[in-house]
Amino acid sequence: MCDHCDCRELAPIGELSTEHERIGSLAALLRREVESGSPDRAAALSALQAALGPHLAKEEIGLFAQLEGRPGFAWYVEQLHGEHARARSSLLSPDAVQMSAPEVLAALDDLSEHIQTEEYDLFPASRLILDDLAWAKVAAAHDTANAHATR
Ligand SMILES: [Fe+2]
Ligand SMILES: [Fe+2]
């Protein structure tokens, strides 16, 4: 959690942070299942996928879309998109259940690092950079994503 500023007071950031907490718990569960060779690994993977897929899409149509046009942020947002693409080609891949234990653990490490970057760098930076109109657009994108997810 970002304790260095009051960025969680902004509703969309609070929402993404809450999702990060849930994804972090599901990732920790999957890690335990993989490390212990548990047969429940597929269920843990599928629970993580169900939370992670919509979360990535929400960030992309919300925060990323509002930030990428800001001076100096195109490259930064491109890196984050690249990290999402890596998650889609590993943990979210249709073949993810076939991944070896070391591959799953490496993908979970990447995901954890990505979430840290967002919590400690992206969120505080967004708070400084985005204006009220941009935040309203992020909130509207979240509403769209949430409506889509519950449909
Ligand atoms: Fe992300
Ligand atoms: Fe995220």
C-alpha cells in the first residue's frame, strides 16, 4: 500500500489498490499451492486470472489512457503496457495451467514487481499529474469496466 501520500483518497486509486490487495492474496495462495505441489493449483490459478484480467483492462482504459498523452509519460506507460502483455502471455494465457512451477513462480515475481511499481510510483505520480477532468474520465472508465464485469 502506498503510505507516502494520500493518493488512496482518490476513489479510482483506492479501487485499484483494493484490487491489488486481492490479487496479492490470490497470487500468494497460488505461490503456496505451486511450492507445495498441491493439486489445487489449477483452481488457485483460475481465481487469480478472474481477478487479474479485468484489473489490467481497467487500468489500461482508465489511468494508462489518461497518463500516456501527458508530456514525458508515453514511454513510462508503454513500459507498464509491456508488463501487462507479459502477464497476459504467462499467467493469463490459455495455456497457463501447463506452465512449470518455476515459470509460474517467475511470473508471480514479475506481477508482484509490477504492482509495486504501480503502488509506489504510478499512483503517486498520477496524483500529481492528472487534473480533475482526467480523474473524472478515469472514474468513468472504471464504471464502464465494472458494468462490463458484472454483466
Ligand atoms: Fe497494472
Ligand atoms: Fe495494477
